[in-house]
Amino acid sequence: MTNRTAVISGASSGIGAATARQLAEAGYRVVLTARRRDRIDALAEELTGAGHEAVATPLDVTDRAAVDAFAAGLDRCDVLINNAGGALGTDPVATADPADWRTMYEVNVLGVLHLTQALLPALTGSPSGDGTVLVVSSTAGHATYEGGGGYVAAKHGAHVLAETLRLELCGQPVRVIEIAPGMVKTDEFALTRFRGDAERAAKVYEGVAEPLTAEDVADTITWTVTRPPHVNVDLLVVRPRAQASNSKVHRER
């Protein structure tokens, strides 16, 4: 029988790639999805070279037809890690570009909806009898901050999606978990938000001794997924010690 299978969106870098590595180490067959084929192909090769089961499938989670075709081609799905997402800009609500808001909503909310809807039959019918839907949201999904309106709105949407799905699936053999990371220093998140401006991206983490790493969040994800089937970690907020809230961060001078 095929090993327990975990589908990971946004697996080309950062939290997604780190999660793929840790779930593979935990014995899962990992299905890597992202838009950048070269990245996920390289990761799949790395994992299979280390003796793990890994396959890579290029996928844009905002393309519903592509998501449905992807789901139809899977033989099994026990765990879905909805990790694809991201932020664009820090403009105030008064001057923000609606196109940026739309992009963030489509990836962070509709992307989660597309994959979850498409894979839910496989998850509820998982041979292991204990499917798991996990949504990587953000502390932005639980509190606001200036300049974050579009991203905050999108991550609030992802949070509410997970919360509602948990209610609707109560009594079925599927857990719904939400992981809400705070400040995580990855190679691309801030750089993408600031449209390639490396100097502005670096200032996000300036003076913060130890922001979270992608591996820290992946460790949290792996821990929740590998709890006994009757244990549902509804919501886990994880921040670096230096960050007390979205707007209060200790910075060393």
C-alpha cells in the first residue's frame, strides 16, 4: 500500500520546503506543489536521493481547473498542508492598490479553498481513517497592524475558513489545524512584499536577535500533524520570543 501521503502547497521555498523535508523524515510520501517547477523538482530529487518518497507537480493554486486536474491524478491524500500564500506591499488602506489586495485574497484564501475542496473527498476517505487539513495562516489573521490591511484581511479570511471548516466537518474523520506564525525570516517573504527591495526587506528583521526560521514553523507543523488521530490542535500561534505582538518587537541596538 502507498505510504501516507502529504500534499504541500508552496513547497518551492521557505516554510513549504522545510515542511516537506520534515514530513518526509517523519515517513510521509510528500507531494510537492508550487508554480516554480525547477525548485520543486530539485527538492524532490534531494528527498528521493535521501531515501524518501517525493514527487513534484507544478501547480498554481489560484487556477481551479488545474487544481481539480491535480486532485484527480492523486491516488491518495492523508494530509493537506495549505501553505501557499504571501504579502504584497505595505500601503495604507487609503492608497493601497486593489490589484494587490485581489492577488493576496486569491492566493491566501481562494487557493486554500480550491485545494481543500478538491482534496476533501480523498481526505475524508483516507485509508488511514484520519485525514488532516492544515492551514498556515499568520498572526496577521488574528490582529491588525498599520500598512498590512490587504494581507491582514486575507489571513483573517484564511483563519475563518479553517474555523468554519472545523465546525462543518465535526464528526467526520478529518482534523482541521491552523498554524499562525509571527515573524519568520525566510529568503523570500519580505523580499516579495517589498517587490525585490532587499534593503527594505532586511529592515523588517533588523535588530531582532532570533526571528523564527522556516524550520521552526515546519517543526510545529510536523508536531501537530503527527499527534494521535483523536488530538486536534485547533490553533497554534508561534512567535519568536522577541515578538510580543504584531506591533511590539524587541530590537537590539
